[in-house]
Amino acid sequence: MAEVDPNDKSIMSYTVRHHRFDPETNHFRWFNLKTFDNEAEMVRLMNEIFEDIERRRLLGQASPKEQVAGSHNEPSSEMKTHGGSAYSAI
């Protein structure tokens, strides 16, 4: 997988996020898992996590609140003040 630095705003990047229970804070929150330089890698990881969530739901081991999402961040440029983001949950 072509992972990249999630803080590098000079490139197009795709981040996988997982909404799950955090035992340290005792509530559900979003975790940024990995950031890639191409959408196909993001989608592949999202599908793996989604399949795992569905498998655990069938076994009664996953919460209905658990989900996976991806976002893309456009590179910053002098013409833009900041990159854009879009989220698509599966």
C-alpha cells in the first residue's frame, strides 16, 4: 500500500477513518487509520474494514454505531486558501 504522511498538504491524499468504541475515553469516536496517495488503496481498506464490521454484526459483536468512511484532501495551492474534503461512509 502506498501510504503517505496525512499532514502533507502538497499532494492529493485519501484517508480511511473508522468510527469505533474507544475504551480510553469510554465513547465512540473517529480514528484516522491510514492515508494513501490513491483512491483505490483507500477503497480497498474501507471494504476490508466494512466486511469485518458486517461479519462481527452477524455474530452480535459489533455496535450499530461502528462505521468506516473515507476522505480526500486536495493539494493546497497559491490560488486556494486550503484543501477540500469529502466524506463517504459505507
